[in-house]
Amino acid sequence: MNRLHMWYCRSARWSRTVEHALLPWALDGVDLGDAVLELGPGPGVTTRLLAARAPALTAVEIDGTLAERLRGKGFDVVRGDATRLPFADGTFSAVVCFTMLHHLPDPAAQDRLFAEARRVLRPGGVFAGSDSRVSLRFRLYHVADTMTPVDPDALPGRLATAGFSDVRTSVNPRAFRFRATRAA
């Protein structure tokens, strides 16, 4: 992430947005179960809130500095790549990611993440999250930063190709949310 983007993701404004709007909307009606995996938590705003909702939470962060800053806060932190997860098949009841899919370098990497999320989910487990829709503000935050937008209209087909069922998406003016299930 570039400096402006990192500053915003650590800001009180973003924390309030995540706590009062994004997370409640993205997880409305989602049963996280007893073992949750969060992919790409960045500075950990969503992780802090998830830790209060999940009996067991593991966060996978590729950035070593960010991963270190998350340690010791009541959940497990693994420095790793969400496209090559270091967990056994069927480990988690839920896999979640919030506003991070667009940070992957290309759609193929996003598809690898989807396949890995399905692999580490238990049968009947849910994959859920959200990401930003493209706007001028979104583009400005990503100057000299990785930005591979996800088309919310194409996402159901991509998740189905990764092996998910019961795929649902919805959009609002600034973001989209998704949820899908690993077949039992």
C-alpha cells in the first residue's frame, strides 16, 4: 500500500466506517462458526472487530511489518500468502476478507485465493467479505499502488468455478459484498 492508503486504513474515520457500516453489512446473516480465517487484514481494523465475534480467529497477512503489529492481540497471526495457505484442508468454519481482493496483482491471483479459501473451509463453511467499487477516490488512494478491481457481476461465476455453491453478491454505491458456501 502507498502511504496515503496506509494512513487512511489506520485512521479513526476508516475504523468507524468499518465498525458501523462495512462489517455489519458484509456479515449480515453470516454464521462464522467456531474457527475463522481472515485473509489480508492489513493494519487489523477488521481483525480487532472479528476477534470479538469469533471464538477462534487466525489472520494471514503477507506484509511482515503488519503481521508483527497484529501479534499478541488475542488471535493467531500467520505471515503468509493468501494464494498459498499453510493450513490443512477443511480447517476453518469461515474464511473472510475485507477490502483486500483488489490488492492482489491480477485476476489469476484472486482466483487462486478463492480456490485456497474453498480448500481450507470445512464442508458447509462460508466464504464471505467485501471489496470496494471503482470510483475516483478509490483510484486516488491507489496511485502507485496495486489495484486490480473485482467486477461484482462476474464474481459469482468466478466463485462457482472455484467450487463454491450458494453464491450471493450485492452492491451499494461504494462497495460490494459476497458470500458463498463450500458444499457439504
